[in-house]
Amino acid sequence: MLDCLPNSRRSRPDFSSSEVVLATIASPWLQTEDRAVGLWVRLRSAVRTLLPEGRSLPEDVWRARHRGIVILLWLHVAGLVIYGLIAVGQPLHVLAEVAVILLAAVLAGWPRLGRQIQTLVASGGLITCSGLLVHYSGGLIEMHFHFFVMVAVVTLYQSWTPYLLAIAFVAMHHGVVGVLDPLSVYNHRDAWLHPWKWAGIHAAFVLCASFAGITTWRLNEALRGRVEALNSELEHRVIERTAQLEAANKELDRTNKELEAFSYTVSHDLRAPLRAINSFSQILLDEHAGALDTPGQNYLRRVRRATDRMDELIDDLLDLSHVNRSALQREPVDLSLLALIVSAELHTSQPEREVQFVIPEGIMAHGDKRLLQVLLQNLMGNAWKFTSKHASARIELGQTDVDGKRAYFVRDDGAGFDPAYKNMLFRPFQRLHTEAEFEGTGIGLATVERIVARHGGEIWAEGSLEYGATFFFTLPEAAPQPAAADVPPS
């Protein structure tokens, strides 16, 4: 739109000719200054990246390193006295100079001075030791290397203040003192004639030692920063997982309360209608059988059998729920004694059967006695049931070693099972035999599996059709047992 206006009416800056000339002349200088500033910023950023940050060490790490450096300082006090008396032979002169190091060692170990002052005193004491050693040796070249070692030791503090103090001391000693009084610093003629040359040579050594120390310092800081980041992340994850665990525990408590309510409903509200159906069916059979034909009476008997089976299923479900919710009371348990009690109950239920129980004495375990009794009732009850088609049967309780672990087993010579379907054995309501062959609800082995799992053990089965079955289970933290003959797995 501005293009449509006359030139005189267009808005434009009102610059004077002198301002335009000055801007034209200053433009290259401003651009050069901008480039210099940018270069300086990049250089400073690169230096900050290469140099350590000088962050404070953790208190425990600093104390450990400072303790070692103070011990080293005390060792120098004793060593300087001995070396000074031997090399110089002026006791008062030596003791007066070593007294300075002694004072530094005392102050460095005094906690009330604070961490920063203790660090500076210890660092200054070590570097002063280097100067005294050079002085006592008459400028012996080998003693100059003590400076480089002490610079590396001071680097352990990972603080710029003591480090720069050490570098300044070395520069002062080798540079200023070495030039003004070369006889006290060097012990050879070339250094006396060319003190600046040898000050430069020693400066190069100090720079190399400094580069090595700073590099180690920087790597240590980077590693420590990474460890701190990992620790922070781990702490965050722990807090997060703790919150999740607390939420899961609340959800578990809520679920347990719902299970308790469900158990109450199953045991009371569902049993009443079942009892009514069963009772009225029995009344019809007893008092009105004449009014029913044979198929009708059979229907009523089937109704009663179904209600009996439903009642048995409710009992099994309640047992399984109780196994999942009950608290474990671990104690030494005599499995042999429990097995004898279960075998007596089974014999009493069907005294006409010929079943041989093989139960060795002294089979001990560690666990909840009540739950282990339920476990044996289910395993031995299954063995009793699945051997019922045989004229005689054998049911055995034993123990063996499997992969270095003690395993218990219940073995029978009954109907067995197809090994191809053994993974289905411990699933609720899964049955490998029909109701016509063997009655049951399919809850017993699921209950056994839950009991073993709650104890932290494992359970598995081996068998084949018409050759019996063996159920193995382990119970960790079992009590020590007397040596017994191992029984090989079937």
C-alpha cells in the first residue's frame, strides 16, 4: 500500500548525513566485535566443558581423602626432621622450619576450622614440604619431582582453591625464587646460569602433571555425576514402585474383603436354596413316589445328586479361598504322622478296600501344619480315588533329592494320566477323567498347588495311563533331617 503513496508521504527514518557516515564507518568494527564476542563465548563454553566444575565432594568421600592426606602430612613431619638433620645438620634451623609443617598437620586435623580451611592448610603443608626437601637437598633435581606428586595429591580434593594454591606455590618457588636465588633451588651450573630456562622446564612438568590431574578430576566428576543421576533415578523408581505397591496392597485388601463377603454369601445364601431343593426332592421321593412314574423318580434322584455335587463344589471353593487368605504359621511338621492320620480316615471310609500304605517314619518338613494336612488329604485322597478300580492298590509317601533339593512325593499305582495333559492337572475345574469314571470337582489339585506356592515351593507330576501317578513337591527352609535312603522318581 505504501508503494501507491507519493514519495514525500512515505514514512522513513529521519537520519542526518553525519549519522549515516558514522554508521557506515563503524559497521565493519561492530561486525568484528560481534564475531569476537561469539568466538569468546564458544571458547569459554569449550573450556568449561573440558575443565572440572569443582563441585564439592560428598562429606564421607572428602573425610576419607582428607584423613589420608593428613596422615601423609604427619609422615612428612617425621621424614623432614630425619632428612633435615642428616642433610643440613642444623637442629634448631630444621626444627623451626618443620614446626611450620607440624602446625599445619595439627590444624588440618582440627574439625572446628571447617572443611575449606582444613583443605587449604593440608594442601599448603604438603607443598611446603616439597620446598623444604628441595632446600635441604641443596636443589637436588630428584627432589623437584616431589612438587609434581604433591600437586597430584592435592587434586584429590577436587577443589579449585587448594589446587590453584599449590600451582601458585610451585610457580613462586621455581620461578621467582629460582631466578632470584638459583643456588637454593637448583644444584647444577646450567640452572644457575639460565634460571629462566629451568623455570620453564619445571613449568612444563607442572603443566603435564596438572593436565593429568585435571583430566582425572574431570573424569571423576563425570562419573560421580552419572552415579548421582543413577542413584536419583533409582530413588525415584523406588518411590514410584513403593507407591504402586501401596496401591496394590490397598487393592488386595479390598479384594480380600470382597472375597470374604463372597465366601459368606456362598456358605450361607447359596447353601439355603440347595438344601431346600435337596429336601423337597427327598420329600417327593419319600411321600409322593406313587404319583411319579419311573422316569420322574429318576429325574428327582439326578436333581439330588446334582445338589450334593454343588454342595461339595462349594466346600472345595471355600477351602481354596481359605488357603489363599489364611496366614502361614511356619513350624516343624511331621508329614509321616499327618499321612498316618489321613490313611486311617481313608481306611475308615471304605474298610472293604485292600490298599497298602507305605509311610516311612521321620519325614519332616517346615511349614503350616494345617495347610500341609490339607495338602496330604488332597494328594492321598486323589490316590485313593484313582486306585479304586483296582482290586488292590499301593499308596506311598516318601522323600528324595531332585537337582540338589529335597522333594516329597505321593505315589500310587492307579489309573494315572496322559503325560501330554499334565500341565492341566493343577488348573481349577480341569479334569482328565470323566465324572462317570471318577467323581470330583477339579479343585483338589488346584488347592494343593496354591498351598505349595504359598510356602515358596514347587509341585509337578509324573505318570502314565494305568501305571499310576507320582506328585512331587518341595518346601523351602525345611528343618534338618536324618539321612534317609533316596527313592528314585518313578
